Amino acid sequence: MIRHWYAVLVAALIGAAVAASAVAAQSAPSAPSSPPAPPAQPQPQPQAAPKEPPRPPAEFKSEGEFTGGTKDSGFAIEAIRFGKHPDFTRIVLDLLEENPTDKFKFIPARVHPVYRIEYKPFPYRVNVFLTGVKFLNSTRVDKDAALPFSLVTPPDNVVKQMTFFLPGPSLFKVMEVDDPAKIVIDVKPVEGAKVPTVYALSILDVADVEGAFKLVEEGKFPPKFHPSVVVLGSAFFVEDVYTSLSDATEISADLEKAGFETLISERAGNELPHK
């Protein structure tokens, strides 16, 4: 079963400090005839991080995606932070990676995980897809200037999808920060942009979130239907969105012929889906 949270729940539940207890160690006196202790062995040092190729400066985009990263396993999110600036909002993913000498511990990440980050309209949002990155019980989520977001993980805690919801049409860019490695997403509103009325075409006969992702990944749909999974708390939606009711009606008929139960909902382009 895939577990999922909505931003308000994450901010309320994650980030409590963990108290550590110290145990005093008692040392026994050594006998005079005991042989001298062997010299201390040098501790193994972490391997040098592989070099990442240089990246050109990021530019704001109104559509599409950014991709990057060099490693596909062994990461975790240390913190999700937000910063409000005069004309944009910044999202920062602080990253950890497994300690090469102790797989049960993490160190600040030296390289970036493989990622794909896309901007989608209706509702306006940024979807983050990470490879081999866990959301830990200790992951901190800042509340200050936070954007509403949802997070989907399977039981192994590896992030399946992270979605940051935006109030309207926006530009976005993605940057990789080094030493330690972070992923930075900047989003800024498009001034004066109009929000259209849209028609969301959703599939109803989906049992759970895990089934929703599987259905979309299989991609066995009629042409012109390219759905996404939108997760809001305990609710989830498999939908594609159109600005023309006639287009939505035509594609709905094709889906019904293919055996899917569908629903067309009219809403504002910046409105979240609802049941």
C-alpha cells in the first residue's frame, strides 16, 4: 500500500527533535603485567565523491521539465525548506546520502540523485520525481512560507512523487547546489496571466493510490488522454484537463468505449480537484 500525506499533515507531524541519552562508560584499572594496548587503527575515510559535469545557469521556464543528477540510490531528504522572496518563492531539498563505511547512517550528500522536475497546469503545480531518495521519520519540514504540497511514498519510504501546488500560472527553474548537495526550485507568478475555466476528465474505477500510479505508468489509454495522478490527503485523482468541453466529452467517450468509468468536472484552472 502506498502511503501519502498532504502538506498540512506533514508540517504538523514531522520534525520533532529526537532526544538522545548518554550512557557513562566505566573503565576498569589495568593490571601492571598487562601488555601495552595495540596502536589505534586509522578509521576508514569516506571515498571521494564522483565528479559531476558542469551545469549551465538555470533559466526560468513556463513549461516542460528539468532533469539532472548522477546517482540513483542511497539518498534521503534531510529537510524541505521554503523561502519567500519579493518576486519568487524558493523550495530547497537538503539531501543526505548513505555513509560509504556504514550503510545505516547518513552523511551530507556529495552528489545529486537522479531527478525529473516538471511544471503542470490545472491545477498549477510542480511535480518532483526523485530516484532512490527516502523520506525519513527525521526529515524536517519548514512551515515558514511553506507552499501546500503532497508526498507519496511506498512502505520502503522511497519518494514516489512530491507535488508543490501553486496559486496560479507560474515560471519555474531548478538549480543544483554543491557542498553539500541540494536541489533548489524557484517559482514565481506570471503577472497578469488569466486563469481559464477548465474541464477535468478523471477515471473513477481506481481502487487505491498504488493502482492509480500503476494505471498511469502502463499508459494503456486512447490517444489524447495523458493523465497525471494528483494526491490530496486521502483523496487521489487520475485525470487529464482540457480547456474545451467538446474535447473532454470526445475523449471521455473514447475512454468509456475502452471500459473506463469517467467523470467530467468544470472548475477554475487554479482550483484543486475535489470529489
